[in-house]
Amino acid sequence: MRPVAAFLRASVMVVLATASLAACSAEVSGAPATAATAGTTAGTTSTGVPQQAPVPSQPTTSSARNPVWQVGAHPLPRRSDGFGEIEPTPPILVNRSLPTEDVLPPPPDGRYAATVQPIPAEVLARSTWQAACPVTSTALRYLTMSFWGFDGRAHTGEMIVNASAAQGVTKAFGQLFAARFPLEEMRVTRPDELTAPPTGDGNSTSAFVCRPVRGQTNWSAHAYGLAVDVNPFCNPYTKGSLVLPELASAYVDRSNVRPGMILAGDSTVRAFASIGWRWGGSWTSPKDRMHFTATGE
């Protein structure tokens, strides 16, 4: 390895490790989904043929999307470990059912549709990918997939995954769509979310995030595009007293079954098992209920 490249990689690892303690797993802490996101492409590209970068559709107004609770608007005080303070779940989020803002055109016929293509330059630029990540950008794929919102409507989301997992992931989410399993949103994680103040209310279903394992320095399976977090708020990560997202304590009680929750043996677990992925909700400690992984980590 060239000395300069080695220095850059080591520097980025230190920064990312620090970010993981200060705002580790920003995709579960919560950040407003108001950054520009791309529209769908015409047709499926599973052969690696580049397509024109998609154009955003006109989103609904924030008041129509979330009239009572604005996701990402309530920073939490930090604990000594860098995470936000664990606070009681706000009453409006105890039975969470926030509407989905359409930033991509919804499926016109209400049927499941998915696209697979190399990552357009503008999507890569607003993702967490950078040269020190453990996977090249050409080894990743940009997906769009239909999903059902908590509002009972069909929507289109976006995701970045490893090229080796692209077809399997679109298959799994096709099964979730058939089961009408609701998702609040599905979007690409932005780089500023890795260091944003924790708000503890995020619920975005996402895959690729170039970051270490929580509290460690080794790369997460998310950094390879080989893990997906599904409805993080409804399916929180727990380890000892730590709950992520930090406001999701009401969802630690799995006996109170609500829409969007993942339970052992349900349609979501079966969908990912059908493509050979494991569920973090079956682990003893930590218990990562949102997490599905191709690597077992």
C-alpha cells in the first residue's frame, strides 16, 4: 500500500470510529429526510448498464407528512458514551404510524417494482461512500423498490447494497410488499447524519452506511452493503441499558405487537431467510431487531 493511501485510510478509520461513538448508527438516531433524493429510473438494469441519474419528484409538504412530530427536530443530550440519553417514548410515537413523504414517484399501478443499476454520480455524492470505505463504488448497486407505508399507500424507496446482494434484496422486499409489511421510509443515508446530534427518532429502512460496528473500529456489514436495517424505531437495538434509537423504549416490549414490528418467524424474517440472510433479533446480546445481514454480523 502506498504511504499516502495508508495514511488517508488510517485517518478516516479514526474519524469514523469517533463518529460511531458520538453519533454511531445515525440511521437509527434519526435525521430529517428533507435532503434532495433521486427519482426512479425507467426499467430495471441488472446487467450493469448505466442509466441517466434520476430526477426528484415533488415531495408532499412537511405538514402533510408529519403534522404532529417532526423527525430529527429534537436533539437529545449526549451520554458519556456518545449516544443520546435514553428517554421515554413520546406518546405520539408509542404506536408509531407516521405518513410517508413521496420523494420518488410511487408505483403507478400499485404493484411491486424494483430497479437495479450502478450508482449514479449524484446519488454516490450524497451517500456516505468515500475512497477509504472497504468496498469500491463500482461494487455497489443503487436500488429502487416499492413498499407499503404506514399510511396504507404504495411508495417507492431507494437503497444502496453490494452488487452481490442486489437481486436477493429486491426479492426479499418483494415478499415484504406482498405481505403488506409497512415501512415508514427507505432512503440513502447522508454523510452529515454520521455526525449529527442524536435525536433518537429515526425510522428509515436502509442498507449501505460506511461506518464501523457500534462502539468498535472494525467495519460494519453495512459498510460493505451486506446488511439492511428495517424500521429501526419499531425494531430497536438493545444492549444492557442502551436502546437505539434512543426514544424507542416503548418498542422493546415485543408482546405489544404493532405494525412494522419484526417478530421471530414472521414474513420479514422468512423473506430474508429465503435469500440466506440472518436476523439480529435472534441474537442474545446485543439484540439487533432491525438488522438483517448476509455476513452474520
